[in-house]
Amino acid sequence: MSEEFYYDLVVVGGGPAGSSAAFAAAKNGIKVALIEKENTIAETVRTSGVTWIQNIKEFGIPDNCFNPIKNFSFCSPKNQVTISDTIPRAAVLDVRKTYRWLAKEAEKCGADVFVKTNIKNAIKNKNGDIVGVEGIGPNGKITFNSKVVIDASGFPSTVCKAMEFAPQWERFGAGAEYEVKAENVDSDTWWLMVGQEYSPAGYAWIFPLGDNIVRIGVGVGKPESNVDPTQRLKEIIEKKLGPIKKLGKLTELEFHYGLIPNDGLSRKTVFNNLILVGDSAGQANPLVLEGIRYAIKFGRVAGKVASKAIIDGNTDEKSLYPYEENWRKDIESKINSAGKVQDRWIGLTDDEWDKELDIIKELKSEEFIDFIKADFGLSNMLKLATHHPKLAVRQLFNLVKGKK
Ligand SMILES: Cc1cc2nc3c(=O)[nH]c(=O)nc-3n(C[C@H](O)[C@H](O)[C@H](O)COP(=O)(O)OP(=O)(O)OC[C@H]3O[C@@H](n4cnc5c(N)ncnc54)[C@H](O)[C@@H]3O)c2cc1C
């Protein structure tokens, strides 16, 4: 059997970017389809789910969707630092609960959610512009005609590739993670673990979710290293390396695996009748490969701009451009600066990491958070680069500003 539908807007991908785009567009009163290939929203978890309390509040994510974090521990082979705060500024999300809440919000505003629907092709008009998508749904072939398509399919960027607008990502992060029940967990404290034994081009982590559950993971930069993150994760758990030892007995609950683009902001993200958002647009902070808050924030912007263009009756590239202008203004310079710090971090030896942690030790909690979030406001950075009491910190922030 084949089915055919007509919508104002079709959003491909029911992750944080897609659900947020569908929410904002449906709220503006247009007819929206949100399409997810898996059996349910967030069936497969591909992320560690760390984000920031300030953004959680801004998005209205309910309190039962996250575990707050107020201590930030870093360890290298021979060094360790914990930056403690009086209030929690970070959080580890219950990813399924959060992503399902985001999709529900879209549904409540009137978006139709299609699951088990795998989009494979773009439908083009005679000018070569996209006018819909098609794929396989629960009942066979399925076709969606629409005025605008939003590609929120994440790393695979299905629609963008079907339109031949961009090749596959060349530089990306690959991450593997076990969600485990552990004997001893400090649920206020996260760990980032750096050095060759944890990851030759990346880092390992322990992120607590509350109730003695933690996510232990390894991320590896590609093509910089050919290490398999799953293999490396098994090795560091078996060796009980660093802070993993303190967790005591571990009982595996789930395994997660995912890829995240790290090519910088290399893609154009608006075309006639088409917007790319989230990982499909490469909108991630490269320092710690963090993209959930950008996916939600710019998903909402994409939905708003697309719905306005549809209501105004013109959906060409120029009419959709305010979306690209919005996100570039917000994050382009920050992401570029974060890329410079990441390039430095990827090349560090174990000894150099030990010394780098001495620099990180000098940061106040807010400075550390701004740094790791790549929230490099220029006046902040100027202040730190010129007035911080420690020379090494000044040099680190000069790097962010672009000086040698
Ligand atoms: C190992 C790892 C750890 C990470 N940790 C963090 C972290 O701690 N904090 C953070 O902020 N970010 C983290 N990230 C990044 C973060 O997960 C992404 O930036 C974020 O998920 C991007 O959201 P998205 O909606 O663009 O894409 P996704 O979350 O990937 O969602 C895309 C959705 O589209 C669906 N889809 C794909 N193709 C099709 C198709 N053809 N048809 C229909 N549906 C389709 C998928 O099933 C999926 O549901 C991590 C990434 C990895 C790989």
C-alpha cells in the first residue's frame, strides 16, 4: 500500500532539533508533520545528555528530566582538579524523557508525529527545488508533499545528501557509552578523563544521572585516531582506570553509540524550501562535542522562520535566510574559537595534559563553565586574557581570541 500526505512543513527527524522545529512551527498555526524512522521518539539513545541549567530553564524542560551537577572534576594521568560551585550550573539529561517531552510539546501544538517512517528521497520540482520527501512507512511507500522541508535527521543529514547539497562529514567524533548502575556514586559530580590511555584524540567521561546510575563513555576524534571507542571503553572499565575504580561494582543497563559532526560550521543551511538544523547543520560545540542546546534553540528558530515564510507565501532561500543569520550571529565566532582550543587539546601529550589541568585549576567555576560551553563573550575573554593573575590562563584565553 502507498500513502500520500500534504503538509505546509515536513520535519525529518524526531531528535531535539526536529521536535523543537515542529513545536515552533505548529505553534504559529501551520500544518506540520514530524517524521521519525524509529519505533518511538528516542528509542535509541546516541548522546550522553549533558547540558546547562540556564538553557534547561530557558526551554522549559521539566525538573524531572535531569540530574543537576555542581562539581566538575577533570583527571589526566598524573593530575586531577575539581572545580566546585555552590549552585548546580550543569545537568545530565534523562535523554528519553526530555526528547519525548519535546516531541509531545510539538504534538500539543498540533504537529502530526509519524514514527516508523524512514525518509529516503527528496521530491523535486522542475527547477530542482525540494517540494517534499518520500520513504518507507509502516504501511509501505509513503510520500509527503510540503512547502518547506526541515532536515533534522542528525549526523546522516538524509535530505541534504539526497539533494546533493553536501558530502558526508569528514571530521567527526565517535562515542561509545555504557549506562550502568554503580555501587558508589557522587551524583553532584561529573568526571572528564583525558590522556592517551583514556582517548588518544578526545576524552572519557563519567556523567551521573541520579539513583546510582552513571554513563561511562569514551569519545574519539576521527580521522585523527583509528581507535575504536567501544573497544577502548571496555578496556578502561576492565582496568578500572582513574575514577572508574571508585564506582565499585558496575551493572550494565544500556549501551549507547553515536557520531557527531566536527567539521566546524562548514555547511550552508538554507536553500529554496529547505532548512538544515542541529547535527545535520553541524551546529555543535567542538570542544566537548555538545549540541543538544543548539539543536533545541535553533530548531525553534528554524520552525519560526519556516512558518513565517510559509504564511507570507514565499519560501525561497532569501526568505529562509533570517534563520541562518540568527544562528551564525549567535554562535559562529564562539564555535571558531572553540575549534582552536580543540585543535590544541587534540595534540597534547600526557605530560602536557598534566600541565593543562594546572591551568584549568586556576579558573573560577563561572570561568570554567563559560570555557567548556564555548561561551566566549569577547569582553569576558578580553578581561581574562589581559587581567587574569596567571600567565598560563592569559595565554589560553589569548588563543581563544585568536592571538598566538
Ligand atoms: C557519543 C555522543 C555523546 C554526546 N554527548 C553530548 C552531550 O553530553 N551533550 C550534548 O549537548 N550533546 C552531546 N552529543 C551531541 C548531541 O547528541 C547532538 O548534537 C544532538 O543529538 C543533535 O540533535 P539532532 O536533533 O540534530 O540529531 P539527533 O539527536 O541525531 O536526532 C536525529 C533524529 O532523526 C532520526 N532520523 C535520522 N534519519 C532519519 C530518516 N531518514 N528518516 C526519519 N528519521 C530519521 C533519528 O532516528 C533521530 O531520532 C553527543 C553526541 C555523541 C555522538
